Amino acid sequence: MVDMCQAYFTAGSPLDLGSTVALDGCVALVESARRASIPVLWSRVEFEKGGADGGVFYRKVAALASFDAGNPLGHWLPALVPNPDETVITKQGASAFFGTKLADHLQAGGIDTLIIAGVSTSGCVRATAVDACQHNVVPIVVADACGDRAEATHQSALFDVDAKYGDVVALAEVVAHLSGG
């Protein structure tokens, strides 16, 4: 499950991470999954203009206006674009499970493990990991394919996920596993 868009890597964006570590990690992860014929699932946030469908989340975080329909900050990054045969989950909440058909899709495909990467670690990544656990799907969060605007927040979210909900693993370990190593 990959959750990445322009907003996190565009100078001047209220969500800019100021680093491409997570982006580089996601690119390597997606390439490895595709080579191993592992399904790649994508999630993206999109709200009606003005956030009428965004609820408390949208009202709480003004920067989420970056994901209003038509805003280029919500578009895919050139290095990370879903293939036509890959599933895209559009969401309005932090978790890729909340208000979507992700759980049904995983169950129908017999998928019991979800490798999670993207941004932000403390928001969408953590929320998706928690909900995966609650749906009895094993969440594996790829630490160096995730990012947050503050390193302390990133580390805290990784610690929390690893302690309670799933496993936090290094990119190199996941890539080695996907390539049969």
C-alpha cells in the first residue's frame, strides 16, 4: 500500500517534507514488488472543493486543502504512478480502510499481509497500520519508505506501530524478501 503525492515533495507546499528519503524508498519498494509480481495497491486523498466531505479531519488540518479535487498538489509524483492494472483507493480519512472497500478487496484477493509505505508516518501510515491490524491483516511498515514533517513524530509513530499493531522493517529487508533473498 503506497500513499504519496506532490504535496509532500513540492517546495512551498504546507505539507512539504523537505526530504526525498521516503520517496526514494517508495520507488525502490514499488519496483521490487512489481518485479516479484506482488500486487501494488495505492491510496490517495481527495476531497470535494472546500472539504464538504472531509469532516473533522479536514477542519482540523488546514493543509488538507492541498487535496481538494483539481489541486495539482494531490497528483501523483512522476516517479510513482499506478499502473493501469493496480488498485487505487481514494479516501477522505487518514486510514486507507476507513470509508473504502480496501478490506473487501484484500479479503477477496486472499491477502493477509499489507506492506505499507508513504506519508505521513504519524497520520495515514499509522492509521492504515492500526486498521489493518483490526481487520486481522498483518501490517508491515517500511521505515525508510515513510516520512513525516518532523523526525521525532516519524520515529514515535514507527515505535507505536511496532509495539502494538504490526512490524516495522527496513527497506533493504523487504526488498531482499521480495526478491527471494
